[in-house]
Amino acid sequence: MKATKAGAFVACLLVGGALIGGASHVHAEEPVLQTEQSDTLTLPPAGPHRVLVQDAVYEHAKDGRIYVVDADKARLMGMVQAAYNANMAGNPAAKAFYVAETAWSHGNRGTKADILATYDSRSLAIVNDEELPGRALVTPKAHNLQISADGKKIFVYDMTPGNAVHIIDANTHKVETSVDIAGCSLIYPWTDANRQSGFSSICGNGGLVNVSLKANAVPTLTHTAPFFSPDIDPVFENSPEAAADGQAWFITYSGLVWPVALGPDSTVGTPFSLQKLAGQKPGSDAKNPFDVAWRPGGWQLAAFHRKTGHLFVLMHRGTFWTHKAHGQEIWEVDVRKPALIRRIPVPAPTSLVGITQDAEPLIFTSDDQGDFFILDAKTGHLRHKMPHLGSSLIYTLSSGE
Amino acid sequence: MKATKAGAFVACLLVGGALIGGASHVHAEEPVLQTEQSDTLTLPPAGPHRVLVQDAVYEHAKDGRIYVVDADKARLMGMVQAAYNANMAGNPAAKAFYVAETAWSHGNRGTKADILATYDSRSLAIVNDEELPGRALVTPKAHNLQISADGKKIFVYDMTPGNAVHIIDANTHKVETSVDIAGCSLIYPWTDANRQSGFSSICGNGGLVNVSLKANAVPTLTHTAPFFSPDIDPVFENSPEAAADGQAWFITYSGLVWPVALGPDSTVGTPFSLQKLAGQKPGSDAKNPFDVAWRPGGWQLAAFHRKTGHLFVLMHRGTFWTHKAHGQEIWEVDVRKPALIRRIPVPAPTSLVGITQDAEPLIFTSDDQGDFFILDAKTGHLRHKMPHLGSSLIYTLSSGE
Amino acid sequence: MSQHKSSTFDRLTERFLRSVAGHVSRRNLLSRLGLTLTASSALPLLPWAKDAEATPLSHQKNGAPTPFGASAQTSDDQRCDYWRYCAIDGNLCSSCGGGVHSCPPGTEPSPTSWIGTCFNPGDKRSYIIAYRDCCGQDSCNQVNCLGTDGDQPSYRPQANNDIIWCFGTSSQVYSCSTAAIVGSAS
Amino acid sequence: MSQHKSSTFDRLTERFLRSVAGHVSRRNLLSRLGLTLTASSALPLLPWAKDAEATPLSHQKNGAPTPFGASAQTSDDQRCDYWRYCAIDGNLCSSCGGGVHSCPPGTEPSPTSWIGTCFNPGDKRSYIIAYRDCCGQDSCNQVNCLGTDGDQPSYRPQANNDIIWCFGTSSQVYSCSTAAIVGSAS
């Protein structure tokens, strides 16, 4: 009986709409605008300039989000939730990307859910919404959520405050195993020459732990001898690294760059000074904190263009302990020589620098008003400003990164 | 064994702390600052100038909140969550106040929880966190959550899109009953001469439905004949009303004020025109929408000072259909005569006007930057500006309101 | 005392709305809406056409029945003064990866909506516009608009733009609003 | 190649932290922290005292070991340059209804914290400061500060101010940060 009523209701409304539409043609010569259906758009296939932009929304972190941006057109194409110090990983040009996030059943209270959400890259529909055993709650760090180079495993860093990495099968979305990495944190995935995969983490003593993953075997851990001093000159957590070859460029607060070939037995190379490449004296460390110099700093403070081997580092003038200050220039460095290629002024002081991986790369920066800037990497010139894209833009993730 | 380790750990740290503290006195003559305990503050008893300020945080509504403000000192004293188009009710000077809110287990998805949270007014601790059968999801309206004059019943408006009011026992926090108010919405509680309590709601035909509540009896409904035209000159939902005597002042878009004595058979009085009180012609209604005049508008667009019978209405210059435009002046009207007492310019265009209920009342306004303004009601002068208290300040609730 | 006027159609749909809405439990109604109605057919139309018609010519400008229509434009659907937005309240989906009547990826159009009547300065006709919210992602916060032509309080729900019109979608979280033409009102 | 240096105390506490942290399940550790430790006694102190002491006098200004300390003030705990805030990151609880070492009503101090060493220009001493987060309500967004003296990455958690230090509280939602003196470092 109720169902019948609802049915009649709809019929009545449709007739109403038709009557109104039908009565209208007497008024003017121009054809009456047609009635329209509602639908949901799907994204076109991603080119190299599709970029995911994470907005942490620091003031309202439960409502963090990831914007999908067409950087050629400077156009917002959609967004997905990235709640409470979320992380994103994946490739916007691949079939899916991942968001690790945290929510509570009553908002700020109730049951806590740590979630690994899988999104279809074209429809932005949620494909899987797996609850995790846990994840680290910390101002988002890119290396707290990573994917293996082959895309088959997802790594989630957890901190309870103990340290562990949950390894999730990208097909089943289930946790395969969790690895204790006591005293170490973050995830830098690698693939070695034998196509053996694993990841390394940075330890509190200034060394690395290397975790080798073999099918149907317990992960094996090795430790790399300490090579830097966390007390005096720590390496940035957001130092760039590529899972495909395991090559990392660990940048220190003072401005040294440590090349490290990650693997089952990571090999630490000889560091070079960014400032020396610019003909300046190396930046001081914590033993001499008052020295003002150009220094690396920010949040996503560096980006790496793999094909050219160019590293883009945000630099600012400041004393030691200004490692979170916004960048005033981007220093483009060829790490293979090493040599300073250029110093690119930024449109506004920025905590973020990003780069696309194609041959016509775009550079991304942001500012404190949530504006998003798109620069031509060849000229360093501003191409687009997207005003107030969000509020706390902290990371970019480009196709093929 | 693990427990023992943790115990040893703490001991070790305390000794460490003591050693460091002990070594320090050799350095200077001044006494070393003492180590400090962490604690949580409790609010002093509320005076008449304690005010709850609701921030809807329109851009990130999951993180709406209610600020507890000492309006004499212009000081934030604490805050509680008010998620997703929440409502607040109660008296900051009473033992508890109430927040009706909505959250999802996975933030923007998952299990939806409609909640009635009860907060202790001094500790701001959550006393009860009851899940409701539902509540209306709509840009917050004060009359979607109300309390009976005796404080014993809490009324929650629901819309599915059907219309109902859930009646909750303030002691047990359980839903006693739900009343269908088909075609009507909002809640204006009243107590009649026989101390019989109930509420009225506004109906889509321009009349009221009056719901009488008797202990252990089915609520009885009566309908008041339509007295205004929702098509041509609707009454504002945020028109002020006092539960204690059921006296409502329904303000229309055009600027009429309908005095209505709410009760089991609500009595509609003769309306007066705000503009006429100011020696102007009455504001036009929807039949003449282009006429520019002073008009009421905003969100919490009016406040009522019960002891003096003074009504404070936000007014702006505009055409018809500008009923949500910010107020440029507050018109203070003595509804008993009726007469215009004063026109008070606001510090900034505001969607909100509030008033305290004491003999030295304060007026509250806001602006689009989330600033909160505190004015002396006697002089109309600005006493305090609280810069960026929040972002979307939409309601105030004062002691004894 | 009453100034109430309404068409027969109005009264019929309203009475119907009330009879459905008042007696059906939330879950029943939602599931029924979700299962049996498509986004385009489920509109509870409470047409505002009659108001436009009720406006005497002396109170029109450029043929527009309201101030909004008199200054509206027809070319840029990412600005608040676009003609269809005369009664919109919220984020323009057209600025969020959707279109004027399309939801952004990752969101879902509500099968229910509120209704406005907007004047198109291009053809001097008024149209009935269904403001269908797109639901499932959070507020996208690009271009936010508040059109209030014919906007009535929530006791006239189909004419109220404050309501989260996400009845019948899988999540009731509001992202943005579209403005689809569903009929001519001239 | 290593420039690593650390005191015996440092090594002991670190090793301990790792041994506890690495082998204890989350819930166990949390409940143990919550049940057995009071807010003031549960600090895993990884003192930065040695760094202040390690700074040569030639690299100090007005006796301050860092630029922050050299320009800090001691009178207004609602400003970011208040001396204790040399390594704080977040909302000042003193601006949110709490105090410099007190949580606002409705929140709960974390029994764990990160640690900084700050120079007090008033008595020219350095103190160990425990930055205890207040948890349970959302970010209160009044005065937000970022002090980075001695702030190290999250692989040195006790010196990292990015971590939500709400381990062991009933809700891990972050509201604001306090700065309590827990020892002298001079």
C-alpha cells in the first residue's frame, strides 16, 4: 500500500513536469531548452600531466582531501577524501591509486578506523575500503605509504609508538605480514638487480634497516652502519627515492646530499654539498646554528626527475633549525655530475615542489593560502595559478612518479 | 615480563629527569623553575555572559564545533565537536548542554551515526553519547534541536524527507516517542498556563501544528489556520521564541512581525511592520521583488531580550529575495508597544545577532572571516573583537536564553 | 487573514509529499527512492512557475521577474550570476570536475532535489531548475554561490536550498550542486 | 663515516624505547601506558641538553644556544616566541582555554610527549620541555606555532613534533599542545 503510494507520487510528478514543458512553446521563436538528465563524469585516461594534490587541511584535518588536477588546463577534475593525516600512493595514470586514512565513528571519538582505500583512477569510485591493523598518526609523510615497484605490494608504516610496516597484497587488499622495524621508520621501497623487492627504513642511529621480501618466506632484515648524525645533521624524511632502482638522495638539514643505493645491503655513497655546487660554503650543522645560509627546507622539499637525473630542491635563507621554512628558490641539480643547473625563483614561498616525469616537465609549488602554481620546468616561468585550490597543499603525485 | 620492562623504563626516565634537574642548581643564583604536572582545566561556574558560539565550518562541515566563550574577557574557554550541520541547545549556565550531530564511520562513508551528545557544562566532558533514530541534515537551524522549558525533554527534528520530531528524556537520554508532523517542520517548544508542555511546528500551508505532550499519553495534534503565505512572504525559521511562555515573534521576509502565543491552540496576533516603526513604508513581498528597502535577513537574524521585551533584528538594504543577506544594522524594537528603540550599526556585515539575557546585556555579531564581535547593548559600542574565533560562526546561545 | 494561494497542482503534490513523507519510515523511503527512481525522474516538483507568472510586468526588468534574472548571464557556468543559479546554494559542480548538470567523478547525483524557477536572459523564458546535489565526497569548495530566488524555509522543503539533498544516495555527505533544466515555466 | 654521538643515558633510553616499542602490540602498550603511568611520569625523555651544551660559546647570542632562544620572550605564553615554544608544533593550548601546561576542558593530556630543550632568557638557563598534546577535541586553531629547535624527523620520535602525541589517551584526535617544564638542562 505504501509502495503504491510512492509509485503514484512519481507518476504524478512526471505528468506535472510534462505539462509544464508542453505549455511553454507558445512563448518565443527560439526552441525551448531541453530537459536534462543528471549523470556522473568519468575522467579521461591520464596523461603525464595528471597530478594528485594532497590537501592536509591542517585546521580541519578530518576533512583532508586529494584533488585530481589536469595540470595542462589547470583544472580540478575531482577529489576524494583523505582524512586525518592521510597518505596517498600510486600512479594517477595507473588503474588505481591508494589513500591511507583514519576516521572515528563519532567524528572525534568512538571506534577508530585506519583505512586503506583503493580508488579507480578514472571513476574515482572506491574499489576497496580495507581496515588496517593500524597506521602512524603524524603530519603526513610521503614515505609512510609506499608501493613496490611492481605495484603488487602496498607498504603502510605504523607507529604505536612501536614501529612496524604492514605489507598488503594489492590484489586481495589483505595484510600479508607485518614487519617490526624497531627504532626505525618510514618506507623507501627498492628492487635489486635480481628483481628481489623490499624496502629500507631510516633508523634513529643514523643508519638504515633493509627489509628483503621473498615469496613465502619470513622477511629478512639487515642493518646499514650509521652514516649521518640525527642529532647534528639529520636527513629529511621527504628525501626523494625511486622504487624502481632503489636510488635515494637523502638530503640533510645542512644541505648535504647522500646518494644511497638501497637494497638488501644498501650502499651509501659520498655526499655532496648543495651550497658548494653554488660556489658557497657548505651550510653549518647543529653545532653552529646561528650561521645564515641558503638551506634546504619545507615539507615536500625535493622532487626528482628520473630520466634526466635532475633533483629539484627548495632552498631558503636561514639559520640551522629552519628546516621547515618555506622555499624561496628551487635549486635544480644534476646529481650525476653533480652540478647546479639553475636557481628558479618560486611564485610564492612554498613548502612543496613537485615535478612531472615526462620530457616536457611541469613544476608544482603552493603557498599558505592554498594556491597551486604550475611552472614550465624548462623556462622556470609560471604557466598557471589555481587560486585557493585548497588550504594546506602538502604533496603532489604525478603520473609515473 | 613485558610489564616489568615498562616499569623499569619509567623508573629509568624518572631518575634521568632527577639527575638533570639536580645538576642544574650550580649555574645561576635564581631558583630553577620547577617541573610541572599536566592537567585539564575545568570551567568556573557560568555567569550571564558565558556564551556558546557555533561554528558550522561550511568548507569542512565534518569539523564543525562549538566554542565556549567568556564574553566579558573575550576569551575562548574550550570547545566541543559539532559535526556536520549540528545543532546545539541548552543553557551554558545549567549542568549540561546538548549537541545533535552526524558522523560516518569512515568519514564521508560507512555507517552513519546521528548522535545526541550531552556535555557537562563545567568539564566539557561528554556525559552521554546517544545514537538517534535520525535527524535532519540541513544547514543548521536553531529550531531543529530544542529543549522543553522544564529541561526534561529534548526535541530533535528529523527529515527523511518525511517530517518527525523525536522526543528524548533528558535523564535517560532515550527516545520516548517520535511524533509525525507531516508537512511541517521545526520545533518551537512552549508551556501553557496549566504547565502543560509541547511544541509547535510551522507547516507548508502557512499555519502551525501544535503538539501537546501529556505524561503516559499519545501526543495530540491541532492545526492553526494558515496566517502567512510561504509563497509570497514566508516567516523566518530563525524567528525568536521563548519556551517558557511560548511567545514567538515570527518575522517575515518582507519585514512583518507576527506575534504568536504558542500552545495547544496557538493564537496568532496582529502583525506589525518593522519598516513602519522606522517611519518607512512596509517592505514589498514576492509580488514586487525589485523594491529596494531595509529588510530583515541573515541566519540568526534576530534575538530577543525577554525581560525588556526588546527584539533585535538584523536589517540590510536590498530587494525581495535577499533574505539571507548579511545585516548592516541591528534594529532594536520594543515589541510591547511596538516601537523602534534604536538602529545600531554593526562592526561588520553579519549573519548573526545574539543577546545575553541579563540587565547589562551584550550583543554578539560575526563576519565572514570568522571574527566574533561583542558589543555593549546599552551603548551599541564595540567592546571586543575576537579575531578568527572560527570560520562560519552561525549561532550563539547565552546563559538563560 | 491568510494570504495563501496555490495551484491545484501544488496542493496535490504537497499533499502527496506529506502523505508519503509522514508515514514512511526513513529506511523504507530511502531504499524505495534508491531502487525505483532514476535521478531524473524522482523530482518532487513543486513548481515556482506561478510566481514568475504572478509578477506583474511593471515589476519586471528586461523581462526578468526577479533582480537575479535581470542581471544574470548565460555564458559562464562557473560564475554565480549564471542564469540557472538563481536559487542555488553551495559549490558549483561545474567548478569541481563536474558540469552544470553532471556530478564530478566519485560523487553521485541525488535522486531528489529542490526546485527553482530561473529566467534565461538569452531566450527570455523562465525554466524550472532542479538543483540536484552531488553526494559522497566532501564539500569541494571552489566556487560557492548563494542564489535565493524563491528560496523558502525548510517547511517548504522543495523550495529550500539549505537541506542536504542527498536522500537516496549511498552517502549523505554533500559535495556540490548542479542545476538541471527540468521544464519550461514560461 | 658516522658523526653519531650520544650520551650513555641517551643510548640506554633509546635502546629501551626500541625494545619496548618493537615487541609490544599496540593495544598492550597503550593500555599499559594508560593504566600504569600518570601524565607527568610517562615521559620518554631523550634529553637535548647535550646539544645545548655542545654549542660553543662563540655560537651563542645573549647566552642562547639557538636563534630562537636569542629572541625569545618570557612574559606572554600566547605568542609563538614565548621561550618554551622553541620546539612546539601546533595550537597553543594557552590560547584554547588551557594553559601552558594545562589542557582545555574537554581534552586530555597525552601521557607521552616529544621533548625539546629551550633557553629561558629570564634566568639564562636551558630547560627540558615536554610538549604534551591535549587530545579528544579537534584542532582548536587559535594561535598556531611552529618551533623547530632540535626538531628531528620521525625516526627520532621523541624529538619529532609532527607526530600526534596522543598515545594512551581515550581519543587520538589532536586539539592543542602544551609545554611543561620537566627538568633543567643547564
